Amino acid sequence: MARGPFKSCTFLTGGDVAPDRKTGRNLFGKTAPLFRRADYAFLNLEHTLARSGSLMKGKPTHHRGKPELIEGFIEAGFDALVVANNHMFDFGVESFFDTMALLEAKAIPYVGAGKNLREVKKPVVLDRNGLRIGLLAYSTTLPQGAAAGIDEPGVNPMRVSTAYTPRRNLVEYPGSEALVITKTDSGDLARMKREIRALKKKTDAVLVYNHWGASMSHDVHDYQTEIGRAAIDAGACGVFGGHQHVLQGVAFYKGCPIVHCTGNLIFDIVEPFFTAATHQTFLFGGTLSKAGLSDPYIIPCRCGIGSAPAILSPRAGAGKEIVRFLRELSEPFGTGLQVRGNKVSLIPPKGPFS
């Protein structure tokens, strides 16, 4: 896109995409024109697009789609795809390499995975409407062998430790619920901050994606807050996440959004633990500039399962319920929502939350 007189551009992203159908034609349905009109748009591609490879031993859930499905991503005009997640190696290294080759052949930049640790750390840097935008991606969900090594293919790792502490005296209350304590690996966190700072020196705006959180949980864990705030302290203007399959609240830190999870945008593989909550999703948009990410908004949608995702009205039915529920989930972070036409503005908090 040609450079304009003002260094700003429109931005749009959405939930995880795991297609497994016959054709990529009309994959994104009526959301495709929205992504095409945005100056900059990215999504997380949740699995490989290949016929090659063998199912990895020990994987309880596994996904893969046909390479022909790439046409749907081309049709929607995405500027970049994230490939840092827990399903990129479901069918082994061969399937992963074939997917990378496919993206490269179609000239679709990708970030967050590669042939070795050096490659997975490489950002995608693009000029859009006079603005230079950098994108980095990490994954805290790391099946055995998924983390990239010095000479090993994999995803960009962000390791997290988890501990469970009983909330009550187990002698008196056996079987009581536990307090979940999470902590990000200090080395990985420090590396992420260094990479963001270095990227910020070369770009006008830095976006960071993390595949994180607990599957089917609306609760935001401490480590997600830790990573999100560390990324913003290092220079990111927006942090985005996925993996949970359900909505999580939107937070703001120093005026920058931390979008913990927008749900599944397209998910043709219906897992046995999915519920009606996995149908809820939304697009997140705003304006990028050197000053950061401004005018944040959401568009409620219904997840595409064997069909295109559907845009919903925020004023009625399932769309109105998504707005209500996201408002409830975001309230602990001090974030407000206000319906304005077909979009819903996100209102950053004032005071201690900001």
C-alpha cells in the first residue's frame, strides 16, 4: 500500500483459525471484506495446512487442514499469520515444513515458528500507510518437542511454571479446591523484552501475540498479566492471545490493550469438551500510529464451524449476549464497553487499572 501523508493505519485481528473443509473459497465469509479493508490484519493459524506427516504419538487432540484452504486466507488479504501454537507439530516436522513452504510460496509472512531458535525469533516487519509495524509471536502451550532449540525446529517458547496450593486445611476439608499459582520463566520473559525493545527501535509500532491461557477457561492467570505488562513495558502497543477457545476479558495497561482471548473465529474440529461458549467470538480493531493503538473496538461474531463466521449485531440476540458477557469479564480490569452502531467501543480505565 502506498505511503500516505499521515503515519497511521487501521488494524483488525480475530480469534484462532483451524479450518478443515473441502475448499478455502469464502472461508471467512462476510468478515473477509473487513480484513481486506484494514490496512493491517493478522490472525493465528492454529494448525498446519498440509497432507504430509504422521500423527505425533501422545497427542490427545490433533488438527490439520488441506493446503487448498490457503486460498481463504489470500481472499481475506491477511498481512501476516501467527504460527506459534500447540498444534503446529501435531503431524510432525514434515507437515510443519510443508506449511511454511506453502506460506512462503503464497507470499504470506508468518511469525513465531521456524527451523531453529534463531528463525522463530524473527519478527514480521511491514510498512503500511506510512507506518512501520513489527509483529512478534510466542507460545506458552508447549507439547513435548514443540519448543524450538538452537538446531531444532519448533515454536517460539515462553515457558511457564504452575503450582497448586490448597485454599483450605486439607485435614479438615479433604478434596478442597486449589489456588493456581503461575510464573513465567525469567529467562524467556527477559528474552521477550529484549526482542521487543530491539524491534521497537526499528519500527513505529510493535504488536505481540502469545498463545496462552487454560483451555475452556474464562479466567486470566497471573502469568498472562505478567507477560502482557512486560511486553508493554518493553515497548509493545498491543498484546493479543488465543488458545482458550472461549472469551476472556480485555485489560488495558498504560493505555495499551491486552486482549487475552477473542475465542475461536473458525474451528471445524469440534472437540468433545467444547460447549456453546466456543461459538462466541469477536473481532478486535483500532488505529495504529507512533502514539500506540487508539480507538479500540470489537465486532461480535459467531464462530464458523464448517461454514463462514457470522457477524452479529451487538444490539440483539447472540451478539448482545457477547457484549454483555465480555463487559462482565472485563469489569475486573476496569474496562468498559459502549455500543456504537455495529461496533462496540472499548473504554480504557482511569486510575489504578490503567
